[in-house]
Amino acid sequence: MAEITSIDIDIFAEEVKQGLSGFPKTLPSKYFYDEKGDELFQAIMQLDEYYLTRSEYEIFQIQKQDILEQFSKDGSAFKLIELGAGDGTKTKVLLKHFVADGVEFSYAPIDISGNVLEQLTADLNENIPNLKVEAVQGDYFEALAGLNKNHTSKEVVLFLGSNIGNFTNSEAEAFLSELSENLSQGDLLFIGFDLMKDPDKILNAYNDKKGITRAFNLNLLTRINNELGGDFILANFRHVPTYDPVTGETKSHLVSIKDHSVSIEETGESFHFNAWEAIHTEVSQKYSYRMINEFAEKSGFRLIKNFTDCEENYVNSLWEKQ
């Protein structure tokens, strides 16, 4: 397992400074995921309103053999690389099936959170002891480049949980194009997309009755307080999600309910918030089949097959590098 290190405080501080100095104010969603953030997101995935995890889990449970046959049509070995692995709850369905089937493969989970990778690796070592695991903490492309130094078999990259939806459409196209450039012809990408659907169902998934998604967003301010010497008062902010059924954009905001200022020691700055001014914290894009096809074509892939759940809330799309 690669060495797991803490985040770079200077980079964290600079990105917070830039985000809160701009208009509209923003904070990078990647900083949701400290130890507390990991716990909260795992709780979100168990919520009744949060259909995404259940939908993808259903696809894996019911179609795992078909998925395996697509990954290894000729029975050849492959390396399974997961970007943003998290706790691996859904991926373990595939891993256990692949190991039980006797297929030759290794698993390389990549995540920005060292904490969650430690938990995942320990769990896999205990529960799937025959699985070869090489966990890597850090930026997706740096980690992928490091793994590719010893590229001897076909690579199958997993990008699950509709993590692609955390990018704007232009950012997603650039990300997928860069990912394509890091792969070899014939390598595969298995990517999750949350489909456009009833706006109420989407909004409920980001505004649950228990307030866990609210706590997840506010934890970003707590992290700034703890790690950067901030003095955010959480009660001064309200969590507000929005959904645009035309573009498919779901956005999360923390809205200041009063006129006030916040100081952050590590940035050397004080940031003023007008009453009802918003901090944009996250985008969760929803997609049409047309959008999915266009992303594949524009970024150098060929769409092989779409796997969907029974309610067609969600798609795992399999692409091949051209």
C-alpha cells in the first residue's frame, strides 16, 4: 500500500482563500472528506432518500456476471483501478464475485482520503484475503500515472457513484479526455451516471429529513476552523440545494443568514458575507443518454454497453479506449 499522508495545508489554505475571495464564493468539494466527512457520507449512502447507492448496488448484484464477462471477454488478466474508491461498499460485490470466479486480476483503489483507504484495505485483507490490493492516496492522474509505470495487462478503470457529476460539463469533458490519454487502446472505463428524473426525487436526495447532507456540507466549515484556524459559526449558514431540470445541474450551497465576517488564520485574511450570500460547495450533475453518448465520443472512447437498475434511475456505462 502506498504511503498515506495528510493534505497539504498550504494548498488547502490557498484554495479556500481563492474560493472565498471570488464572486460567487466557492469552496472545493474535495475537502468534504476528512474522517468526519467520510463517516457522514457513509451515513448519506444509507438514507432512504439517497437512491444513487442502492441503484448502483442493484446493478452490481444482478448483473455482476455480465459485467465480469465484459471486463475479461477472453479470460485474460486485468488490473481493476478505482478512482475515488471510498469505503468500497458496492465495489466489494464485484470483487468477491471476481475472486470466487477465479479470474486473474488485481485491485488498485485510489482516493484523496488516506483515512478511508486505510479502512478499505484493512477490510479487504480480512474479508477477501486472496485479493491483491495496491491502494494509492492522492490525485487521480498522478496516482494513475504511477500505476501505469508497470503497465503489463489490460486496465479497467472504475469511476463509480456518479462522481463524474461533481464536475461541470466542460470540466467533465476535459477530465474524461485526460483520463483517455492515460489509458492504452483497448483499456476500459466503467463509469456511473445519475440520470435525469423527477426533480422532487433528486432534491430529496440532497436535502434529507435527518439533516445528514446538511451536516456533511457544514463539516467543510468545521474542517476550515480546525485545520486552518477559521472562526466560522455554523449556525450562521443554511444548507440550500437546487436542481435545474433543463441542464440537469444539482447544486449545493451554504447560504449566510446574516451580515458577518469570518477570519481564517492560515490565509491571513478576513472574508465578509452579506446576508443571504451563498457559498457554492458542490455540483451533482444529472445526465441524459444523449449526454452520456456524447461524452464518450468526445473523449476518445467507444460506448460498449449501458447497465441500468430496474427503475432506470442510474446507469453504469462501459466504454473502451479507442
